Amino acid sequence: MGDKAIAWIVDLGDLPPAARHEAGFLLRRLQKGELLSMPHSRPMRDIGRHCHELRIPAGNTTWRVIYRIDPDAIVIAEVFAKKSQETPEHAIDIARRRLMRYDAEG
């Protein structure tokens, strides 16, 4: 079986170059079928099954990339700078809506 595709339903936005590099490295590992855990990734059951959050430190900011592992792809649903302990409800809602739209169009 080959590598999974990456389905970009959101772009990397304002991610600084070093964070983009780290995100690319971690996403490549996911494409190859590796399951990441802390400190790189944690499950996001509030969003849905097989949803996770990459944790990417960059200077004074910690970036998050919300993704879902599908049988054929890694689906990128949201990218944002995290500024508090809790994942903002707004980011969770956006990721849910994007994934629902992705599934409906799929």
C-alpha cells in the first residue's frame, strides 16, 4: 500500500517557515502510516472520530493543525495559533463544518 494523500481543505495560512517545515515533516510521517502521539499530536474526540491536533511550537507561539486520518488521506481541517490551554470552540466548530462539507462533497 502506498502513502496516503493529503487533502487540503484549508491552507497553512500564517504559519511561519520553521513551523511549515515541522508541519510538513510530521504530515509526511502520517502519510507513511505512522501514528503520532504526544508531544507531537493528540486526539481531538470533540471534533470527531480519527481527528487529531498537531502541536507545532514556533518561537513564542504554538501552532495547531487539526487533521483527520481517513483510509485514503490525511485531511487538514484547520490551522491556527493557540493562545490558551483550551482549544478555542471557534476552531473546533470550523474544523467540524469543514469536515462535514468535505464528506458531503466526497
